[in-house]
Amino acid sequence: MAMRVKNQAAEKELLTQLVSGTNLHITTPISLAGQTYTSAEIVAVFTAAAGAYVATDAARAELHAKLLDQEAKVSAALSLEALLKAYVHGVYGRTSPILLEFGWSVAKVAVRTAAEKAATVAKMLATRTARHTLGKKQKAKIVGTVPASPAAPNPPVVTSGGATPTK
């Protein structure tokens, strides 16, 4: 289509000018690409195209308004859902099957065997031994000793006199 210009606003303006120019200068039927058109038929095509732009703009504005409304309503619903979830967790607990009725998943509780717990403790003790870490009570038993300091060397004696050292 040869009519395309830089943007839709310019294209709408061009359609308006085409209708105006056709009304002013096309008074008799003309033949274009082997088909005969009257002034009214040409104006009808351009007017329909302009009307399509107007309808699209209105639909786009309506869609934008509905999207803003949807965003506000979903935001309010998500906030309320978070509050309701906190309430239901507080009343029924995180592992209650009632959570499923609200559409939320139930928290899974890890069940560990005695052997797994013993292995965990053994691994923890081995790590503490390897790192030489001590608990609070073991640290309290360790007391450092201060080594005896050697006697302080005699300070140099400064004598006052008239003698100056020779070089």
C-alpha cells in the first residue's frame, strides 16, 4: 500500500486530505487499475479507513482503562490473600489439610530416623574436632599463662660533662 507514512496520526491526516481532495476535484467517474470509481465510492473507502483508526483508538483506550482496573483489583486481591493465608496458618497451622481447601499447599514436615540423626551428630562432632572448635564450657576451662619476662636491660647511662665523643 503506497499510502503508508511515518505514523498513524500522519496517516489519518492524509486520509482526511484525500477525502477533501476527492470531493473537490473528482466530479466524474474515473478508471483506476481497470475498475471504474465514482467520487462517492472513493470517499467511502477513505472514510472507512479513517473510521477504522477511530474505532481502533477507542478500543485501545478502553483496553488500557480495563488493564489499569485489572491491575488494581489483582493487587488488592493479592494483598488480601497474603493476610488471609497468615490468618489461616495461625489458626489451623502450616500442616493442616484445610490449607488445601483454600488452594494452598501444606508444609511438608521432614521425618528423620534415629540413624539419620545419629549420623548428623557424628558428622557435627567430627567437624568440630577437625576445626578445633570448642563450646562455651570448654573455652572457659582454658586459661592462658603469661611467660616470665626476662630482666629488663640496663638503660644507657647519660653522663653530663664537657667531654664530647671523638670521631
